[in-house]
Amino acid sequence: MGSRRKTGDSVRPHTSSPRSGSGGAAAIVGGVCWGTTSDNAASGEAWLLLDTEIDRLSRNWAALETRMAREFGWLSLSQVERRALPQAAEMFEIEDRLDRLSDEREHRLTSLAKLKAKDLHGVASKLAVAARVLRHEDGPAHQLVADAVKALATRCCPDCGAPYVTGAERP
């Protein structure tokens, strides 16, 4: 899988991927005004929720791996030995779920990228997703998108009165 890497016999979340388990990276670009019929807004909301769930599961997996390494020498065990440990069952369940969710996240991102933004809700949704995808880059592209999301977070929809973006991630 693209956002997972194999290290020896250990398959772990890739630490520089969008599903990195660091606490700061888990801060979500907030919700876009989802009370609209915009396909972009609904797709963006679904993607952001999915990405947040992947982050949560990745943090859980990392905590379990740390415990398993400390208590059972996880990193030096073969795959067969790992599978034999009853305490590892949760890790394997999380790993399977992460694989499925990561595939779904990539599919949703591709679908969202193909949608044309028809209104400002759609634009805000696409930018919120882009800021989340780019958050680990800390380069000018992330800064441009993050600034646009912050600017949209100060604006409210004239139809529903809700902000276009709430809880915008601070770069």
C-alpha cells in the first residue's frame, strides 16, 4: 500500500504520510459549512472524517507496537511469532482496517479532485482537504493553501450564516 512501509518484518504506518500519528499533525482542518447541497462539501467532509479516523487508528497502532516491542520484543519476532501472540490481535485488526480506509481515502481524494467546485462551499471544501494533504510539507504550497483556508474561515455563508470553514488548522 502506498502510505505504508515495510521495515524488516514490521509493517508500520509511514511517519511522513498524511496519516502520521503525531499529536500536532492530528489537528484537523475544521468542518466546512456542510449544510449545503454541494457535492464538494459532502465529499470533502467525508474525506476529512476518514483521514481523521486513519490518524486515530495510526496512533492506536503505534501505541500498541510500542507496548509489544517493550513487553515481547516485537521488532525481533517473525511474522509467525507475532501472529501467535494473542495481545497482537488488535494490532492486526487495526492494520487491516487502516489498509481498507487508506484505499478508500485515496479513492475519495481522486473523486473529489475530479469534481468541479460550483460554489464557495465547494471551493472551501477542496481547500480544506488540500491543506490537510499538504500539512506535512511546510513549504510554500502548504502555506498558500493554509492561508486561503484561514481567510475563508473568517467568512460566513450568506445563505446559511455558517462559516465556510471552522476550526482551520494553524500552519
